[in-house]
Amino acid sequence: MRCTFPFALVAALALAACGTTISNPRFPNATHELATSCELYRGGPQQSRPADLRLEAGTLVRVIESAGSYTLIELENRDGGYVLTSALLPLTEQ
């Protein structure tokens, strides 16, 4: 089993510390990636129903708006919703 997540995380943090922008040609508007797997809720944060989608660590997202412990994000396919703010890792120094 091959595990590249720790290397990718270290590389992203090192580049962010240098102020280097990490860009992905498939999703150039991405501002963050998910550091951990998490649930996405389309209707709003902390739904009383099950999550609409499970996102994997490493998924690129664009942050739209912070809403406390949850953040409204957009995915590459223009789908979006709320994820835990603590799951987000900036792609650039913020």
C-alpha cells in the first residue's frame, strides 16, 4: 500500500511557508484542499440529516465563505456545500 498524503501535506506546507501558490490546471480557482476526509452538507452546516456527500482527503476546493466551524466551499464540478473548517488546508499563505 502506497501512502503519499504525508509527503503531499509536508510539500504543501513548505510551499505555503514560502508564499508559493500551488495551482492545479484542472481547478485553477482552488484555494484549499481537504487535509482529512469529511462530510459535505448542501443545505447548510450541521444538518439533522445524513451528509449529502463524503469527500476524500486531498480534494481541491474553493472557499466561498466561512460560517464558524463550517465553511461554504465549491468543488471542481461546481457542486458545493458546507464542510468542517478544521478539515481545510490553504494552498497558499493566507
